[in-house]
Amino acid sequence: MMACTSSVRREAQETVVQVDSLWRAGEAYTDSAALAKAYETLSSSRYQLLSIFNKQLATDYAHACYHYGKLLRAKENPAAAMECFINATHARTSDYPILGRVYSNMGSICHLANEFSLSYDMYSKSSELFLRNGDSLNYYYALNDMAFELAWQKKKKEAYGMMDIIYKHCKDIYVFAKTIETKAIACKMAEQYDSTLYYTSQSLALGFSSSSILLNRAQAFSLMGMKDSAVHYATLLLSVHADIYDQCNALYILTQEDTTQNISEVRVYAADRADTQKLIEHRRSRCAQAVQLLEQDLLRKPDLTWLYAIIATLVIVGASIGLYVRNKRKQHQLLSQKNNDLEKATSFVQEKYNKLNDRYQTHCKQLEDNIIQKCTLLRNGQNLKTELSWTDYEQMSAIADKHFNLLASKLRRKHSFKEKEVRLCVLTLIGMSRADIADTLPYAVNSVGKLKDETAKKLGTTGKNLHDFLLKMAVEG
């Protein structure tokens, strides 16, 4: 039975290792049944007790909770996902990166339930963990998430103060773009609609046109009585891949503000909005259930079973050591010497590992900065096609490999991408707008979004996240 139990545990841990490996490579783990089995195995009371003494087992359990929780979120089951994330926070692990992501997911679920204060608390814990791990980029993203929740609570001054911290220390253009979006929302909540238009204009000028930006712009125009502009951006929002919440608000504007449509068109918009509202209420209800689980956990008294187990174990081990010292003193001294030698060797290896890891992280950050800088130069340049030798595919691929750390070769070798897909990925990484991509490929503007989604799907991501995925792929390989 012990051998069988050990085999089951190893199988669960190996599954977690595989999921981690694919996750870091930006690929999806498709065997959801195996992941669920690994999570259930490591959740058993037997292994939870063992994880008190086995840090690796505790860390593997936290990773299983995170990955399975993300899977459940994707399957529209936020309550079960929240339970997984809560279990991860109780895992006795010091893996700060995974815990930071766990709390970030919890904050996201709270936001969808309109629990902005609790969401802020979760993002705050996430930022602390990223900072403790030295992950400055994710730390600044978490700070912006905190400011975002403050904005929704109509605490504009506090939100701006949070973003001032980011501006003093972070130069990442994508973090900067997210703060602009946060400012637009903060101004909208403060009924400063002209400022909302100003910040959304900044986002669009930088090439960022998410559905949230388009919606805030449409709502600002609507609240200022500028119906034609409001209808324009609401219509534009519905033409892109938009969040369901943004779609619902855009449909409301079209229903109320568009005076050019006939009664049948109004009824279609109203019916679409009614359907969307039902989906939103259903999703919000499930998120509210998840928040209740989190609130119950926060109020719950700590489970001291593990502490009693440690005390009992220490008593047993102490008695055993006492007998051993009394009867085998010389052997104990020899064992102590061997342990000291082993600790020194371990310390040396750990120090060497830390140095190599620091060097690797520095290299990746420098490489990422170089790629971002090159993308900015290409995007702002006047002769993009000439600089990339756009008409010569092989030459263009060679230039992309040179500037973007072999990105074209990775796409062709790992994913068997065709010429059109490689070209799209290069333009997406550079940060070109949809219209510029269509003009450069060339390709129909209305078809760029579909091509982008299909290409992103092959990489295991989404069109919205394709740029960040490609940047990570270029940096990490």
C-alpha cells in the first residue's frame, strides 16, 4: 500500500511539473482530467499532513491549485476556482510568484462580483508577494490593479497616488498604457468626462484600443450629450472582440442614443442587450458565490491540526534522538560532521544557482528592453517596409530573427507557421494598429482580427494577449 501511495503521489507531482513546463512555454495543458486528478490527489489529508514536512510537496500542491483554478475559471465555474485558489493560500509554500498570481485571480473574481474593496485587498497581497520575489514588472501591474479598484470606488485621489508610485520607478510602456486606462475610468467615476476623453485619446494614440477604452470613450461622449460620437464608438466596440460587460453597455448606448436607426433595429439591439444582461447576471451571481467562500475563509479561525501534528512529531523525534545520543554518541558525532559537510556543499550549490539565476533574469530583462526599444523605433519610423525588407520574406525573417531573438525561426520551427502568420506576428510584436497591419500585410481590415485570433489560437493564447505572448516568446525562447 505504501508503494502504491508513493506511486500515485509521484504521478500527481509529475503532472504538475508538465503543466508548469507548458505554462512557462506559453502553451496550454489539454488533459484536464489528469490535472483534476493531480489536484484531488494532492488535496487528500494524507498528503496535506505530509506537506508540513515536505516543502516540495506543498509547492506542487500550490501549483496544482493555481492551474486547476485557472481551468475552472475558464469553464465559467468561479466558485470552484475560488476554492482552489483559497487552498493554494493555505499551502505551506514560499513560492511567491505562484501565490502572487493566485491572489491576482482572486482579485479578478471579486471585481466581477462588484466587490471592489475586497478585490483591492487581494491585489494588494499579490503586489506584496511579487515585490518579495523581486518581480518588479508584475509588482507594478498589481499596483495598477489596486489603483483600478480604487477608481471603481470613486477614490480618484488615492488611485492617482498609487499610479504616481508606478511613474517614479517603472518605464514599461505597457504598464504605462494600463495606467492611462485606469485614469480614464477614475475620471469617469468622478464625472470628469472631458478628462476621460483626454486619457482615452492618449491610449488610442499609443496604439491601444481595447474594448474598455472604446467603451469609456463612448460613455463619456454619451454623458456629455454628444450622441453621434457616443454611437460611433459604441458601434466600433461591437465590431471588435469585446468583453461581455462592455458589449452590454455599448448596446445600451446604441439603444438610447442612435436616432438614425428604425424601430426594428432598436428592437434587435434591445434583445441583444437583454440576452447579454442575463449572461452577466448569471456570471455575477456565480462570482458572488465565490466571494462568499473567500469571505468565509477570511473569517475562519486557523486550523491548528498541523501544529498539533508538528508538536507530536517533535516529541517523538526528540525522544528518539535522546535515546540515540545516549547509546550512539560517537556515531552521532560522525553523522553531524557529515551533515555539516553536506550543508556547506548545499550552500555553495545554492549560491551558485542564485548567481546564475540572477544573471539569467538580468539578461532576459535587458533583452526584453532591447526588443521593446526596437519595436518602438520601427513603429514610429517612416520606412517600416524598407527596414524590414518586407517584400523579401526570407530577408524579413532574418531581420526579425536579428532584432527579436530568433522569433521568426521559433514560429516556423515550433509551430510550422506559414508566411502570412509569421508576418502578422512580427507586426503584432512591433505594436502596429489593426489598420496599419491590414495596410502592411496587405489584408482586409475586417479580417485582421479573425486572422489574429486564429494565429493566437495556434500558440495557445488569444488575440488580445498575442502581443504579450510574442514578447515573452522572443525573450524566453
